[in-house]
Amino acid sequence: MNHRIRMRHGHSAYWAFWLHRLSGLGLAVFLPIHFYVLALAIEEAARLDKFLDWTQNPLVKLAETALILLLVAHMTGGIRLLALEFLPWSEDQKTRIILAVAVAVAAAMLFLLNVF
């Protein structure tokens, strides 16, 4: 029994499952911060300006790139899950997983190139 469990944990679909769940968690953590900044834009323009100045920091730009990576990883993982649900089953699941990760990384790198 343990041998079967270990084999499943080594499968790329297992890691795609965790990537999708963790990226969703990261986005859920980000949302309250995003709503706070939106509230600043409505109520306190001076504090918003200070916050926007702070976002020019290169570390913040890297964090934004990580956020884009999380967003696209979660989106492509969700599309992969929809494909599993609605398309006929095929044995090329690893290819779909690799494609989803590649699209996420490419989107994050395009964002990073446009930031600097």
C-alpha cells in the first residue's frame, strides 16, 4: 500500500495538483491587500501616492512578478482541470502539465521584462 502512495506522489499530476492549490492560496492571501489598496484609492489619496511610490522598489516588482506567476499558474491549472473533466481522457497528461507551467513562467517573464 505504501508503495502505491509513494508512486502517486512522484507523478507530475500530483505536483500539478499542489501547484494549483498553493497558487490559489497565494492569490487568496493577496486579495485582502489588494482590496485595502483599492480602499486607499477611494478614501486617502495621499497615502495611496506614498504606497505607489513604494511599489517602484525592485523587490516589489519581483513580488509582482511572483504574483503574475501564481495567477497564470492557477489559471492554466484550472484550464487543465477543466480539460480533464470535459475532454476525452488521453495519456498525454504530462504534456498538458508541462504546457501549463511553461505558459505561467512565460507570462511572468513577459511581465518582468515590461517592468524594468
